[in-house]
Amino acid sequence: MKTFYVYILCNKHNGTLYTGVTSNLLKRVYEHKSDSVDGFTKKYTVHNLVYYEMHESAESAILREKRIKKWKRAWKLKLIEKENPQWKDLYESICRYPSL
């Protein structure tokens, strides 16, 4: 069974946010961190994984990503701070679980 992820990256605590969706969280965050793909995260150095959630289907993950992208910034900040109040970069912790 494949798992899908909705994730939020930032460039610093309370800084610029980016919301994305992927089926391989470890690989996708690495791509953002290494600037291997041109785009928003490269332009604004948005490299820190501060939030992610798992979904059982691509459809539910994509729907959730679209909803979060429409949210007010304050709602996104509350979502992050509920799970990660210190705004720690979670990348190292997911590296321990290569299946993510």
C-alpha cells in the first residue's frame, strides 16, 4: 500500500511557507534542500521541513494540500505549531525511516 504526504516547508521560524504533496517524502524534501529543482523553494531558500501528514490515497492528499494552500497564514502557523512548536527541521528524523 502506497502512502502519500502533505508537507510544509519554511525558510526560518515564522518565515516563508511552502505546501506540497508527494508519495516519497524523503526524496522530495531532499530535492528541495539540494535546490535540484527550479521553483519557489529554490528562489526563496525554503528548505526546512516543519510539518507533514500521511494519507492513504493520492486523492485525499491532493485535496488536503489544496485546502491548506487556500488557508489563511495564521491557520497554517497554528497547524505547524500544534505539532512542531519549536519549528524544528524534521528532515533528520524522517531520514531514520527511509520508507517515508
